[in-house]
Amino acid sequence: MNSLKLKINNLHAGYIKDSNIINGLDLDIFSNEIVALVGQNGSGKSTLAKAIINLVPYRNGEIFYKNKDLVKKNIPVYKMAELRIGAFMQEGLTFTNLTVEENLKFAGRNLDKKTLNEYFIKHKELFDLLQNNKNLEKNASLLSGGEKHQLALIMILLQEPKFLILDEPSAGLSPINRGNMFKLIETIQKELKLSILLIEQNVTEAHKIAHRMALLKLGKIDKIKETKKINDLEQFFLN
């Protein structure tokens, strides 16, 4: 059985004091698995993602990662990479005034040139963006939606995370690019042996690649189930 990677106990969090969006949430995520977090708009999915990396104030509860309580220690968001936690927030973060290569060099600024080049060679087959050297010269503002998402994801992976939060990675993409993104997530999870919390509105596609699916309602996990045991997604939401 895989070991426990992240444990959340009775978490309360919200943007405004005395008005929590996450209300007593419990969730365990194990090593080398994808947990798809689904639920209606406003249920608190993105708030949970931000709370884990301390972008939303904690009110109460515990978040254990590598035997550290992130709540108690109040670890700032810029220290998450040191813990090997990476986060792709909605739309991804890239610097549109820089070229693709400059974006990647910035993300890998703590790596020497040899290590950075080895990373590109090692993962070239994973990312279409890296397979054409001319793409490196492109300004990031000229990339397609799918390419921008790829770039944002590569920038995160350069920090070599072992736990990855993906908040709506398929948002705003064309049907073809959405399909490619889900295939990419499944591939990198297997090849890099990551634990992934996948927050998605595209429930059908998330169900295909996740090991477990968790339904969030009113700031709490309403149910969590192995995807292979979910034969009817509509019933999963209703029952």
C-alpha cells in the first residue's frame, strides 16, 4: 500500500474572518496517486488548493505533509517549493513579456546550466513545446492556450515537486488541447511518480485518469471513492 503523502484534518479556511469556505474538511492523499476533487462552483475547490499552500488564511485544523503541520508552522507560499509542493493555479503562471526559454531559465534559476539542459533532454518527449527548438525563441504571449498551460506546468516541474496541485488545468482549452492535457497529466504522474490533487470541472475526463474521486459539498468532503468503483458519475453526485 502506498504511504500517506498529505493528511488534512478538520480544516477551516476562508478569505474573510468568521466566514469560512472550507468547513471541517478531512482528506488523505497517498503517494503516487491522483485524487480528483470535484463539485459545484462555489463548493470550495479552488479555496482548498489555495489553503494548502497558505494563500488563504487558515482558521483551524491541520495539514500534515512530510510530518510537518503546515497550519501550525504557518509556512509561507514561497517556501512550498522547498517542501517539494508545486501548484498550477487556474490558467497557470507564465511571464508573457519573456520568451519561452527565458521563462524556463527563470523557473530553473537555482539549477546550473548542465542540469537544466539535462532536464530538457530527459523530458523532451513529454512536452510538445520542447520538441521544436524554435518554440524556445517565441514570446510567451504568442503561445496558444495549450502551449501556455504546458509552459506553466514545465516551470512548476522544474522545481521537482513530489506533491502537485492542479487547479483547473484544462480550463479555457480547446477540446483537442483538453484531451492532450489530461493525457499529459496521466503520463507525468506515472513517469515522475507524483501525488496529484486534481481540481476539475471536466468530471468525465478527470474520472478517466484519477485513482480516486472526492466530492466536495459546502466546504467538506461529502464522499470519496475509487474511480474503478464509480460506474455512474451522475449517481456519484446524487447519492
